[in-house]
Amino acid sequence: MSGEEKFSYIKNILIAVDESENARRAVSYVAQLVGSLEGFKVTVLHVIPQPEEDFFKTSIEKEKWCSQYREKVDAMLEGYRQILLRAGFHPHDVSVRSPFRYCPSMAACILAERDETEYGTLVVGRQGLSRSEEFIFGSISSKIVSHARNCTVWVVE
Amino acid sequence: MTESFSQNSLREMASRWLPQHRIPSRFRIHRDTTNIFRVEYDDVVVLGGKPYLIRHNAKELRFGLEDEVKFWVKRAIDLRNGNLKIMKLVFYENFMSRIGGIEFECFRSPKKEARILDLVSGHKNFMHGYSIQDEKDNLIRILDFIRGKPLFTYVENMELGHEAYFYGQFQGILDHFFECVQAIRFLHEHGEKHGDIRRDHILIDRESGHYRWIDFDFNYRHRENIYGYDLFGLGNVLVFLVGKGDWLLPDLEKQNHPVLSTLREEDVNIVFKNRVVNLKKIYPYIPESLNRVLMHFSKGANWFYENTAQLLEDLGEFRNAA
């Protein structure tokens, strides 16, 4: 058996997105790179971070925020799905996911989703943070690169 | 509880704690504090059947600017026993904060402070108190008044040169500050941020000598690193303590300080570009193991602290060697 045949790679790609331009680039990158190839399945993932209680004066405000956010996310994911379909993906091969999670760390939440779905490749857009921003608030893509196991990570510039 | 107090009974209680000429002829009594501006000096707020006589509004230090009146924070006297309290009424605020060109969303939350007060009850390194709802469900926090100075005024007012301070006083101050960092680790371990770590938010309790964190109602919308802003605050306080004040580039320039020729871009604070962090260049006797900790908060840092445990470990290394 040759070295190349020892490994078999899963052709499932998980793209973690938000509404930023970097996320759109990540989706476009996957669309252009593998859209015309056979056998790939793509899931576009947006983890909805459970908002902190403290942010809202009342529980009604919180529920309203959650439902508006959910609508916004559904529209955003549909937009990304269309990009992939236009690039040649079969509708059966493109899915979207938007779980609601408690997320002290978004990177950890995305990686937990990856672990559950066992996708072979995880794609994220680079946020383009300054050093001081990264210092204070942390970088999702950097943390994903450091902590990802059992998958390949693409960070799209 | 709907206990009512007559004007006479309130006057009688007040006379135990105030001189006669300071007792108002008539008290306005509030059980609903929704309109915080209606709660004024000499009014009485009744909460859970306890009457609190309102005194002054609290003020917050704004470095280099006039102190800001916090009109939702009142000094008050518990008329049953004369204890001095801080009463924090409900005031929601939501705004974009900006430090060193970075914008982030901040907000005040009475719920957060109430939760933390429960969590830190009995912990020597935090302020203490309890929360209670008024008759309109406003979540009011009643805090024990801490007699003592803010840490930064204590350090700034020491009439000592830096070397005498560093060898004579700093070790003791660091021991206390180490406990403060452990206290923040305690919050983080329970999923809470302090939210507003600043050098004027540590008071030195005059009675016990303990350093105590105050003000937990501030919160920020975190991104990837939930506790990153707290850690940044801890770093700023540490640099202040090691330097016995902040060393700002304009001050060094005014003094034509010789260190200016040796300072590089990476020697300043990663966010506040005019604040020197590499203090060893100014005070060469600062041990490398301590300066290395400071440098994690500098522009030249190639690795940032992600949690308090990492900071405590590095500080512990210096303390053990000292």
C-alpha cells in the first residue's frame, strides 16, 4: 500500500460563519474550490451564543432579542446556502445548522460542533484583528487552529 | 413587608445617629425607587421593612477629570442600627466603550452585581452586601461601607523613592494583590467577570487590612476570551504597583529622562501606547522574573495570558524567588 492510500479523508466540510465579510469569503472560497467536484458535502454552521441574562432588563426583552436574532441567522444561512448552490453543489449536499449554545468561548463551541458531526475539514474566515484586540478579546480562528483535533482547519484570508 | 414608619418614629431613630440640627423636620418616604432622581438627601427608603436614611450621592474618580457623581449610588444610614451603607439603585446603561481604538459594548447590570454579592458573601477580598427588590421589583443592592483608602492613593501617597518602596513595601503589597488576583480567579471559576478592574476598585479595609474588590455591576460583551478584559485590568494594576505609579511617555519627555533613548515600541502597553510597561529599563533592580510578567501586557508580547491561573503561576514564581 502506498503512503497516500493509508489515509482516507472524509469529504465533509463544516464552514463556521457569522455575518462578517470574512465569513462570506470563507463560504465563497469553499464554493469556488470544491463546488464543481463530486462527493463533497458542506454544512454551514452558525452557533447562536446564548445571550447573557445581564444584558436584558426583562425576560421578555431577551425572548424578543432571541427571536429577532434567529430570523436574522436563518436569512444569513440561506444566503450562504445559495452561494454554494450557485457554485454547483447539489441541494442535498448543502445543509445549514444554527444551534443555540452557552458560549463562553465561540471557538470551543464551534469545535464541539465539529466533534459531534465528525466533519473532516473545518473552515473559518480570519477576523483580521489588531494585536491589541486579540490581546483583550481573543481570536476565534487562532484558538480554533490551536485547539482543533482530528480535523483539518482552513483559515480563509 | 409593608411595615410603615411614622414621622415621629423615624425622627426618633435618626436622633440616635445624627446631631439634632441634621435631622430633617419631615421625611419623604420611598418604597418605589424607579425614579432614581426622586430619591434625595434626607429621604428615607424602606426596603424589606428596614428604613434607610439617604445621605450623599457617591462619586467616582475619573483620572485627570473632575469626579463623576453617581446619582444612582447613595450613602445611607440603616436607621435601626446606625450602620453606614451604600445603596445602589437600579440604573441601566448600555454604551460603546473605547480603549486604545478598540470599541466594545458595555452595560450595567444590577442582576450581575446581586449574583456576585451572593457568591462572594464572606470572602475577605470582596465588598459585601445583599440585594433586595423594592415594591416595584427594582433590584437594589445594599452594601456594607468599607472604611479605607483605595489602593492607588495608598501607593501614590507613600513618601518614598522607588527603590525604598520596591525593597521595603512592594513585597507586602504584592502579597495582598496576589490574593486579589486569586479572588478574581474565584469569580472566573464561577463563570463571572468582575467587568471593571481598575486600580481605584480595590479598597484597603482599614480594620482588617484586606484588599477588597468593589463594584461588580459593570459588564462587557465578551468575544472569544471571556475574561480577557479582566486580565488586561489586572495587568494594568500590576504595572502601576510595580512602578509606584504609571510612567507615561509625555512625563518622561518632560523630564528629558535618559531612559527615553533606550525605549522601544515593544516596551509600552499593548493598548495604551503612551504607558511604559518595561519598567526594568527605568528601574534596573526590578528582577527579570517580575518584569517578564509585566511584559506579557506589552506591545512586544508574543503570548498573552488567557486566564488568571497563568498570571498567578508567573507571579508565584517571582514571589517564591524573592
